[in-house]
Amino acid sequence: MDNLQNFHRTNYCGDFRITDAGKTVSVCGWVQRQRDLGGLIFVDLRDRTGLVQLSFDDSTDKAIFDKAASLRAEYVIAATGLVRERESKTNKIPTGDVEIYVTELRLLAKADTPPFEIVEDSKANDMLRLKYRYLDLRRPDMQRAIATRHRITKIARDYFDEQGFLEIETPMLTKSTPEGARDYLVPSRVHPGKFYALPQSPQQYKQLLMLSGFDRYMQIARCFRDEDLRADRQPEFTQIDLEMSFVNEEDVMTIQEGFLKRVFKEVLDVDVQTPFLRMPWREAMDRFGSDKPDLRFGFEIKDISDIVKGCGFGVFSGPVAEGGSVRLINVDGHAADFPRKKIDKLADFVKTYKAKGLAWTRMVDGQVTSSYQKFLTEEENKAILERAGAKDGDLVLIVGDAKDEVVFAALGALRCECAKQLGLLDPKDFKFLWVTQFPMFEYSEEEGRYVAMHHPFTAPMDEDLDKLETDKKNCRAKAYDIVLNGTELGGGSIRISVPETQQAMFRALGFTDEDAQERFGHLINAFKFGAPPHGGLAYGLDRLCMLMAGAESIRDVIAFPKVQNASEPMTNCPDFVEEKQLDDLSIAVTRKEQDEPEA
């Protein structure tokens, strides 16, 4: 093996253009492929910026030529040579007009044959890619995704610095305050039987920073939640975390719109129009069945409960009588794209959201077919189609249930599924939305009580303050989420800054004064010393990067992600530890399980 003694890299591989012809340069990287044509050898050399072709011919020093002949994919090399115009040019790579005629070649490391080819858009199995993540990260699309993440993070720091924010680190070892997702716990060796918690977010610390007078705080914060994973969730994730003093909702939203406008322009050269649309939570649910609606297409939800409440068709009238609703979407202009077999698959689809079935009317070439028409009067059928705004060429899809949340979940997902099947989801069409006036509480069937929809420090709307303890179902919060194309990019709220209101909130959540003091005493006590009005927001950096990089999952923009069961295939963590380590922590393990990792 050679070394890099007295060798200095002058350029990255992807930087060369025709204007560099005639320059003597030095490059390093991995061999993408080697083509030996007898008296002529070409090597495609790759680094994180791209590819450049190295050339060896019969005028090359024999020792160098023989070394080039021995090269294989993923060998690590360094080369010095003359940039010259290629005889056979290509427009497939930016450096396709030139090549480097090599006069010095160093073999720095050999490589085994990799378990999958290091290429763009790899078809390799996800688990295989994650097991060999260090190889997967060499692929050009992964390199671009991670570089995009770096750029977004840097712009965030620059923008918020210019807006007067201070970046302040908060602790990673914190107090467990169960109210939300499950904590990751860290045992203390010096305090046997006691535990730290990894932060689910820096929420309490950033509020304390506002009480400390820092006015504007930001942090690229690592957060941890021990919860079931989805495509856009990880047990450890990153937030762009923000807090501001002496602000209202509009102040916070205006600052964030400025950031998003800048980051989309600088990273994607996309001009984002501000201000963004604002929509109350109730309206979002009624129109789209979701508090993170995708606005790139229509298919809005319409309520027909008033039309069918007294009809003779129990599938419709029953849910209304039980306090639920019957609602529809009109997949306008696309009835021909959904023959009966596809509609049946849509019926199976909504059942995954606990809907009992899917009623439909299909209008094609003047012919109307329906799954429910014969059970209703002519007037009722006509009224439903009028409410839907249906015309020839449309497909009307209806869901009813005794629980509104089932109807919303099913139709909200169904409208997106139809748009997906129709190819209406343009990833380069960015539709931003602020969803505001969230409910203060949501009812937990599991716990049998109302819990905070966001967190216990969210302020109620001024006009709903008297409902905090007496009418939880109708109490609204000064909370807001920023939504892009059906994905929640971030969320925040104006916080409670009045001690009496905070105590009322704790009571509303079922905490005794003693419980509240034990869990949140540090915050309660701090509020006694003059708390400024404050509010903030946290972006899911992983989600923002995923959308901006055009990735399918947040795993594609995280260097070393976990899989669905929160394990990491490359290092096989979590893993067992030595008994001595457990003894030092005063811990006894009573049950051991070992699961195979899942993608």
C-alpha cells in the first residue's frame, strides 16, 4: 500500500470543467469502475462531489499502468495528472468534457467486493443498506441528501442569528416528567435507584431561558421519544428549536415564514410566497379530515349528515343517530380512473382506518351506478349529489361512523390515496399552511381522561380561558402547526406565563397540587419571579430535510438511523451489557429478549 506522504489534493473530483484543461491536478477518492481496453485503461474516480475520468495509455509509465490494471471497485486511490479534453465526451456527468491523464498513482486501500453496488437509486434491500450504512452513504443520492441537511442547518443558524436569536445548549440528562410520549431513562450510578431522562424536547428549559431574560433562543436540539415508529419518526431526532419573549402568535409565524422563504430559495431556488394561508383546526378537519392537510389537490370533505339523518338506510342514518356523521369526497373528473375493482380496493383501504365500509356513486358517460342509490329516495340521492357538486365524470365516495374521528381519519387518508393513485402529488409543488386554534385537550381512551393535545404549558385562547377546567372539549389553544404538503414541519404555541393559569392547567389535567409541584416545581417556582409572555416553535429538522431533498423517508436524510423496532442494524444496538456494568448501576435485569431487527 502507498501513503499520502508529500501528496496534496488540489481539487475535488466533481469540480472539473473544460476551462481546467491544461492544469496539473491531484485528486483522491474511490474507484467507481475500471475499464481495461488493453492498451487503454479508464478509471472513474468518485468522491462526495461527483465523478471524474482518469486515463492511462501506452505512453503511461509501465509501473503506473500495471497498478491501474489492478484497480477494482471501491479501491481507495490518489492520483496526479494533466486535465485534458476527452475524445469521447458525455453529458451524463458534469465533468464529462474532460479527463485526467495520470502521471502518478497511489493505491491507498484495497476493498472487498461490496454487498451491493455503490450507485444512484440503489435497488438493494433496505436492511442490507442499513447493515452496511457506511457503504450506503457513499452513494451519490445519499451524499446529496446529507449535504442538503448540512445546508439547511447552516441557513437556520445564520438566519436566526441575524434575527437576534442566541444558540444555547440545554441538558441531555434531565428530569423525567411523564406527560406525553414515553421517556428514555438513564440510570444514575452515583444516585442508586434514581434515573435521568433523555429530553423529549427542550420545552421546559427554553421557557426557563425566557424567564432568564434571554429573549430569543434557538438550538439544533437532539430529542428522544420511546414510541412506536413510522416512516417519519425515529426514537432520536433533531429539532430546530426556538423560543421568543414578548410575542403573539402572529409574531412567531412571521419570523418562521421568513426562515422558510430563505431556506427554500437558497437550497432549492424556489420562491415561497408569504404570508402563508392560516386555517383554524376545526376548518381543516371539516374540509380535509386532517390537521395537516395536503393542499396540492381538491377532493374536499362535505358533510351530508343533515340529508341522511332520517333516511331509511341504516348505514347512513345509524351513525348520525349515534352522534356521529356521514361525509363524502368528490374525486371530480376521475370516475373513469376508478373502475369497480379499484373502488373495492379503496373500500379495503378505509377499513384500515376503522371505517366499516365505503359507499359510492360513479358517473361515467351519462350512466350513474351506485352502491346505495336504491336505498334512498330520489330527493335524497339528488341532494347528496348536489352537496357533492357532482357532475358527469365524477366519483363520490362516502363514509359514515358513530365517531367523527373515524370518518375524518378515513376520508382524510382516502383523498390522499386517490390523489396518489392519480399522480397528483407533485413533490416540487410546495403548499404551506398554518393550522391554528387547536383544541387544548384531547380525550385519551387508554387513560380515560382528557390530556394536553400539545403539552401542559400551552396557553388557552383568551376567550376560552374560563373553559380550561369547566369545558375541556371546547377549549382552544394558542397553538399553531406549520404544514407542508400533508406533513407537519413543526409546531408551537404561546405559553402560559401566569402562575394561576398554569396551576389551573395542571388541575385540568388531573394533577393535584402535590403532583404538579413534584413534577414541575422548578417551573412553578420560577414563574413566581416574573415571567414574560413568550412562545415558540420547533421544526422537525429530519422532516424538513426529507421534503426538501425529495426523499421518501426521514431515514434517507439521517446518517445512521434506527429501524422500526428502534434497533440499529449496523452496530446491533441495543445490546446486552456486562453484569458488572449493571451491578455498578444497582440494576437487575429480570427478563431478556432478543428480536431480529425490522426494516
